[in-house]
Amino acid sequence: MRLSKDGVSTLRDDPQEAELASHKLMLRAGMIKKLSSGLYTFMPLGLRVLRNVEQIIREEMNRAGAVEILMPALQPREIWDRSNRYEVMGDGMFKISDRQHREMVLGPTHEEVITEIISNEIKSYRQLPRTLYQIQTKYRDEIRPRFGLMRAKEFIMKDAYSFDVGWDEADTSYDAMYNAYGKIFRRCGLRTKIVEADTGPMGGNRSHEFMALADAGEDGLLECPSCSYAANVERAERGAAEPKLFPDNEKEAEPVSTPGMRTVEEVSTFFKSSPDRLIKTLIYLADDKPIAALIPGDRTMNDMKLARAVGAETLILANEQTVLEATGAPVGFAGPSGLELPIYADMTLKGYKGALTGGNQADTHFINIDLERDATIEAFADLAFGETGDPCPRCNDGKLVAMRGIEVGHVFKLGTKYAKSFDATFLDAEGKEQLVVMGCYGIGVSRTLQAAVEQNYDKHGILWPMSLAPYKITMLGLQPDDEETMRICDNIVDAFRSSGEEVLFDERDERPGVKFKDADLVGCPIRIVVSKRSLEKGAAELKLRSSEDSEFVPIADIHERVMSIINKEMQN
Ligand code: ATP
Ligand code: MG
């Protein structure tokens, strides 16, 4: 590709709207262009990277025995009614209608479509197992589209669906996808952590997320350095900790006037105590009934864990009015003592003595609370988000460490939820009708591409992994008006082309400084510079994007040298 013709337009300055390094770089390097919020065009360089990611995914999916198909993005509403997800998806789904006023949606995912198809296809156990996949555009009306390709309204996903005769067999299909995902992300040059994920409302029983590690990632994860435990912070459990005893822990509880002190900070400053001494009492509506939930003052409530502990389908934080009715006090003064609601307490509060709580009366707190003596607790459970330093729930030896990541892939054992909705059954060996057992497996293809940038850049620009680079080689011809230079450049380009490597050739009439800067920004792994100066030595200057050093390589050797670098890198 010739830069002067094919118009790759780079930007000098950081675009205003981009917060994330990878988003800025994708825009600055001319890989993508924004149309409007959450909508991007892949420009020539960005599209080449996208195709590379897709190719890696295809190869590994095929190798794992999955078969490619392509389903429509436009889907009739009825199939979403059948799975009961039309309401569940709510405003997250783009809804439109055709000229006959038939309601349609733009697919945010394809469980419904694939199960509908398979239910007509599969008749006998002999046709199973099957795993089908597609690489296709998805639509989601995200509340906050942001970070470029990371959270877009229209994005490219690889989604696969497995169908098996039973639950154990479905595990084998799951493992095949799980292993393929490991290979895919390794080949894309990503450092990922595989974490246990919440199985949430999709109704399955096994789920893992593949997280590309990045400080700017939207997801939190916790890992135990001593064993293999790693989980999304939404789900991560915590091991048991020693009960906490604070000073005066044998004394009777006593009300103290705390005018206007509602926050943990205000209360702990007033009592000159650490925030964990205060038991925070939150009032929720669990399936429309008020409950109280307790956690130490320095912790954050994990609503998913609470909902599970309570066994509630819906859980929302109560409003001021409900808090007043349920506790007799305004927000900020609720406490477990004397409260006539079911009370759920975080497990670390078991044995808490000498604690502070709200007094269920305006401007009042209790001191010297012994939780089990002074309140009736319905259940102790793991309710708070885990944090760095918490004991590992598996080995109990290690201390959890918090990290951040970008969810690039997700594998999920679905079970029979969709099979039931769509009557996807088959006849087993005994001629009995059975439901197929499903799994679903997604990779954010466009998100993966940007995650690779988030993990591979420096102050000058992108450092593409060899496997994803739009071009593995960029060549700068520094004197485009010099015939000899151009002739040699063309020869080099041709030689690479015959070995199957297209070269990004910068033959623009620009100052060398501009060309060097752009080459660093675009981030092709290998840079060849041909100039009058290098030709005096009969050489071209070779430099890797990842290294500071360059060297002169004789023109006659440059092709072989570069191909051997590429071949070595691509084998890894
Ligand atoms: P998230 O929690 O980030 O919203 P999700 O769990 O809803 O994602 P899945 O339904 O698991 O997403 O979709 C499979 C994959 O698609 C995700 O692992 C992610 O990589 C990608 N993905 C999901 N939403 C988006 C989006 N809005 N833009 C780009 N990629 C996305
Ligand atoms: Mg997910």
C-alpha cells in the first residue's frame, strides 16, 4: 500500500473525546473514524487488523471443530417473546419495524435465532454434538457507549453455540471452546486472565470470562497468587476472616447523639474510630419487601451477592420514604438493633463486638454494639465486594489481589433454557425425546483489537503484535524525488509481495521527521528506511518498533533478514 495514494490520515494531537490511550491511538493512527457516538468506520489500516483478528478466530474455531454460519442481524420480535427476553433486554435492544409494521430487533446476540434454527434441524442424537459459530455485527443500545471500539453500539462479535445430548457432554464442548479461546488470545498477543464469571440471569451453571489485563479496564477481578483462583469481582467469594473485636467490646450498647452525621466518614471522625468499626445498614426492597443488609463501614455492598443470599429476583435500594417507614429514622441512621425487618449481615460481621451502628432515630448512633447480642440476624453471608488482602476462598492461605481487565471473551454453559423455549429436542438412543443442552461462547472481535492496543503502546504510538499488525513491514523512502531510491524501494516491495507480505510504503513528499513520527504512531513491527545516506553504504536501515536500536543491512540481504524475523515471531 502506498501512503500517498491510499490516504492514511494521521492526527498530530489527541482527539478531545477520547479518554482511553488505545482509543486515542486508534483515532490518531487513522485506524478508525467516528461517525457518531458508539459508531465507527474501520479505515484501511484498522480493517486489516480486524481481518487478522477474525482470521485467527476462524482458524482456532475450525480447529476446535466448530462450523461457520452467518445469521441475520435483523430478527423478528416473536423469537424474543418466545424466550421471554424481549422485556428483559429492555432498552438495551434496538427495536424497529418493517413497512408492514412487523416488529423487529437488531440482534444484540443470537441465542434465539440459533435455537430456532437448530430446533428444526436436529432430530436424532446421531446429529450431536454440534458447535456452530459466526462472525457478525451486533447491535446494543449501550447506556454509555465509550472508549471507541470497547463499548460501541454496533460492534463485531464472534458468537458460537454448542448443542449436546446431555450436561456432561456439554462440558466437553465447553472445554473445547475454553481451550480455543486461550489459543486465540495468545495468538493475538494479549495477556489475559481467565476468571470465574457470574452466571446471572442467563440461567446457566458454568461461566468464565477472558479478561485482557489493563489498568484502564472496566472490569474488576480478584486473583489468588497462591492457588489458581481468579474471579470477576462481581462474583468473587472471600475466605473466612477472624472476628473483629473493638475497644469496650464487653460493655452495654448505648445511644449517643450524632447530629447530622450520616456518612461513614462523618461518624468515624466523630467517634475517632476506623471506618470498619461502623456497621453500615442499608435498606433494600427485595421482591418489593423491605430488608436490611449490613456490611462493615469500609466495604461496598455487592447487590448480586445480596440478591442471591436473600433469594430475591429483584433487589433495589429503598428510597428515603421507605427507609423512614422501615426504620423510623431518616437515611443515615438505620441500625440492626431493634429493627423489625429480616436482617442479612456480611459474614465478616459475625462475632463483631464493640461496634458502632445507627440508632433507628434521627441524629443517633449506638456504641458498644455486640451484633449477635443486640440484633436478630436472619443470615450471615458473603455480601460485600472482595478487595485486595481478603483471604482466598479456595486455599484460604493466599490473600486476594485486585486487578483490572477488559472482557474480551465469555464462555457460558446455558443448559436447557433456550431449548425449552424453542422446543429443541432430539430422540436419544432409546427413542426418547430429550432437550438439547446448550453452551454459548462470545468474543468481542472489535474490542479485542483495541484491547491489543491498550496493552501495547508507548508515548510515540502503537506497537502491534506481529500477528495483528496491519502491515508487518513499513518502508520509508526518504527522498521520493530520487529515482535510484525509489527504484530500490520498489524492488524491495515486490520481493516481499512475492513472499506474501504487503508493505506499507511511505513514499509521500514529506519531511523525514513526519514519516518517522507516523511510522511510530501506526506501529508496524518492522521498519525499513531507504535513503541516499543508507544507499551510500549499499544498505537499508532496519529497526524494530519494539527496540531503540537500528542497523544497516545490505540491500541484497534485507528480504531474507526480515522474513526470518517474521517467521520466527509468527511461530511463537
Ligand atoms: P459487557 O459486560 O462488557 O457489557 P457483556 O458481558 O454484556 O459485555 P457478552 O454478551 O458476554 O457481553 O458478549 C460477548 C463479548 O462481546 C464480550 O465478552 C465483549 O468482548 C463483547 N462486547 C459486548 N458488548 C460490547 C460492546 N458494546 N462493544 C464492543 N464489544 C462488546
Ligand atoms: Mg459477558
